[in-house]
Amino acid sequence: MVQNIFHTLFDLLNYKVLSLPIYKILLAFLVFFLFLFARKFFTLIVLTFLKKTVSKTKTEIDDKFLNAIRNPLRFLFVIAGIYFLFYFLEIRGAVLSHLLKGFLIFDLFWAMYNIVTEFEDYVYHLLGKFGKASKELASFLIKLTKAFIITIGVVAILQDWGINVTGFVASLGLGGLAFALAAKDTAANIFGGIAILTDNIFKIGEWVKIGNAEGIVEDIGMRTTKIRAFDKRLIVVPNSVIANSNVENFSRRDRRRIMMRLGLTYDTTLEVMEKILSDIREMLLAHPDIHNEPIMIYFDEYQDSSLSIFCYFFTKTAVWDDYLKIRENVNFKIKEIVEKNGASFAFPSNSLYIETPLKIEHV
């Protein structure tokens, strides 16, 4: 009876399905599941050991690299299992070869994609010198790199399958040209945004003037830059316009200019005028918030209603509020100097002379 069971089992295992004995089919799937088990063992033992090892190092680079290649390494066991599955099923030919190569190419570019994803923080940190706007640039570069990896991976798989990618791309030439023409303004704005960030033309929070737009930079995007005007209007400027315009960055200067005229009355004597000029120069040279060079204080003009003194000098700060405080302080000191020397400020005036007509007596 036992012999009959063995004969029956033997006949069953040798029964052919699609010209292949059942035992070979079972063996093929058994080997496939063995590779899946090996993948589980590799994950629990090898990868766990490697993770503990790299976690003890001072750098995070090896941790991120291991995280990036972890799943692609595990997928190699699946590829090997598929290979032996088809091998024991006696399936051969170019289709299997292309399928396995396709899986390997996919696995390689999957690992590259993961590496870019894991090291995104390093890209943001590297571009951190451009300020808050660097997030836009870093995000754009990361997306561009990922798209490039995906594109090259797809092209490599198609080329392996014998598909003429060059011809396919050429067939899309007209469509690509139409798309390029439609998107040329967007592309110009994107590259203009990159130029702004890489050239460090301005940063968020700085005071700039671009054409008729003047105010504080509020946001730098990949397509547009937002400027908050001093009357609180929001001005949106395309980056392509900025890239081709003269940009005045007032926040980058280290000083601000004070240029004004003082008018003294015409009854001011020469001695008093010289003393006032000398006192103003000395006051500015001793002022802690005024640059020593250049300081130009000269009596240079006879105006209609005054003796004009030309004043030209610079503060040591470019901050608008501090500049106004310094200018106010200087004005107080100048007024004090003028009054101390007994002089007066002139104001626009007209003199009216009335001539009394002669009286003619009749004889």
C-alpha cells in the first residue's frame, strides 16, 4: 500500500503541466520563496548589524547612505528569486534577459533616487548662505535632479528592450517645440530666480529698487519676487524682469549721505561766518556717528535771500531710523552753533521800496 502511495505521488509529481513536470514547478517556486526568506534574513541580521555599526560613527553620511540603499539591496533578492524561478521553469530567451536587466537598471536608479532624497538636507544647508530664499532654489535643484535620474533610467530600460528612444524623441520634436515656446516666459522667470539667488543680488528683508518698484523684499520665488512698498502695497515682479534690470540695493551700503544747504541772513559778518563754518566742521569731525571723510562745509553761494552754506557728509549707518536720529541730532547742533554765534537763519523774503512822489507847488 505504501508502495502504491509512492507510485501515485511519483506519477503526480511527474505529471506535466504545459510540458513541464509538476515537481519542477514546485521546485521553482520553492527556490523563489527561499530567496524571499533570505531577504528577510538579510534584513534582520545583516542590515540591522550595519545600522548599529554606522549609528556609532560621528557622521550621519553613512547612516543616510545605508537608508538610501537599504530597499534596493533587499530588492536584489527578489531579482535573484525571479531569475531562478524562470530558470527552473525552463523559461529562456531574450524576454527573460531584458526583464532581468530591466529590474537591475530599475534597482540601480532607485538607489540613486533614494540617495538624492536622503541628502536633501545637505543641499538646503549648502545653499543656506543665500538666506530664506535658498529653500526655493534647493527644492528646484532637487526636483530637477530627480527628474533627470528618472528620465535616464527610463531611457536605459527602453534602450535595453531595443526601443529607438532617439527616434521617439525626434517624433516629439514639434510638440516639444510648441511646449518650449509656450513655456519660454516661465523658463525665463525660473532661470532669473536662479540668477538672483546664486548672484546674491538681494535677500529677503532688504530694501531694493527695481525700475519703478521700491520697497522691502518679502519673498523670492522661482517665478516672481514680492516687494512690499513703503505704502504697504504688494508689488510682484517677474524674475526675468529683475534679471534684465538695474537693481539698487540700498541695504547693502554701509553709510547714508546727508546733503543740505544752510541759509544765513545777509547781515552775517565775515568773522561770524568763518566761525560758524569752523564750528560745524569741528562738530562733525567729533561726532561718533559721522564719517570723517568726506566732510565738506563751505560758504559757496550768494542766494537771493541768504548767504548759502553747502553741507555734504555721511552717517556711519544705513539704517533708515538710525539715520533720521543722527540727522536730527546734527540739525540740533548746527542750530545751536548758529545761535551761539549770534547769527540768524534766512528765509525767503522780498524787499519792497516805496518812493514818495515829489509835491509840486503851483504859484
